[in-house]
Amino acid sequence: MAILVTGGTKGIGLEIGKAFSGPDRTVFLNYHGDQAAAEAAQAEVAATGARVVLIKADAGTPEGCAAMAEAVRAAGARLEQVVHCAVDAYASPVLNADPARFTRAIITNGPSLLFLVQATLDLMDRGSTVFFLTSRGGRIVVENYAAIGVGKALSESLVRYLAVELAPRGIRINCVAPSIVETDAVRQLFGAKAGDLVAHSAQSNPSGRGVQAEDYTNLMKFLASPEAEFITGQVVYVNGGANLSA
């Protein structure tokens, strides 16, 4: 049993990798550049008894996604879960954005999900599940967040199209949208304000707290289970009701 997580060596991706790990699991953690963080993540997940394989590749390109799939094949694994969590945190107002840089970030932050699904399709079986990590920034305007938000919006639509084509194969795909978490990407986007934004999100949440890793990983475990076999093509918010009022 195996899971592949793009952007899996930090933040939300790492939490997902840990949640799906265990003595009978192989966890493939993709990363792009931070070797030290990748090795630390490998040790952390391996402590659960899982076999952990690091894959250094660019999740925003067809070639990078193909390299991930080849690493899974080389390990002799089949994928029960494929999770796209990689983020290119290009922070810029839309009108000031460099067109080439903006486009590259959008592809990594959204449509590269298609590259990943195409590359790993023959490694999934009936009952496998694909997850895309999205956010409210795909539907509302957040300062300097356009390169991520536009990518998320594109892929929420793409997930619906993929769901229809994957359903006859018995493969489900869903979007999960947690509340803001103070990750490296969030710090890169919002700088010194990141901690205050996360704290404000928790304080203003109608449920009285911020999101915890178990909130979204438990949901994902359910969506990956046979009990959820009729749920596909959906966007599920995990934010305590924060998106329900102005």
C-alpha cells in the first residue's frame, strides 16, 4: 500500500504523509529543492515504521511528474492515494506580475494536477483516490495570492472533469481546502504578517480555534475509504465554518 505526496516534505504535505504512514505503508515524498528538509521529513515519517522514498522532481512539469511515477514503478509499488500539495509561492499583485513567472507558478499551483494524474494513472487501481489541496483563495481575492488562487481555481474545475473520466475506472478525485496554516509558502507570501494572519484566522473562527492537521487528514482518510466510494469531484472546506459569513 502506498501514497505519493507532491510537496510532501514540509507543512500540510508532510502532515498528510505522516497521517497515511505506518508499518505496512510506502510513502513517496516529493520535493523540489530543500534537501535538508527532505531528509528530516524522511526520518520523521520513517519513525512510524513506513518505508519512505524521497523523490526530487519538479511537480509543475510533465517531466517531473513522469519522474515521480517512474520512481514508484522502480519501487514496485501501487498507489492507493495520490496527493497534489506542491505550491509555487510567487507573491505579486496581478498587474505587476512577470508574465512568464506568473504562468509557471499557476501551472505548478493547479493544472499540473493533470500531469500528475496522467503520469500515475497506470499505477492506480479501482478504489484509489486522488486529492488536490486547494484554498478559499481560489474563490476570493487575497492580496498577492493571485498566482496561487488562479491555479487553485483552474484545478477545482479540472477536478470535476477528471472525476467524470476517472469514475468508470473506480478512481475518485476530490479537493480538500483547509484553513490557513503557517507554512513556508504562507511565510513567503505574507512575510512578517503570516503569524498574525494565522492567529487572526483562529480567533475569528466561529468554531473557536484554528485548523489542526487531524481536521484535514481525518477527512482525507474517510474520503479514501470504501465508505466514501460515491463521493468524487467535490471541494470540501475544513475551516470550522469560516467561509460561511462575511
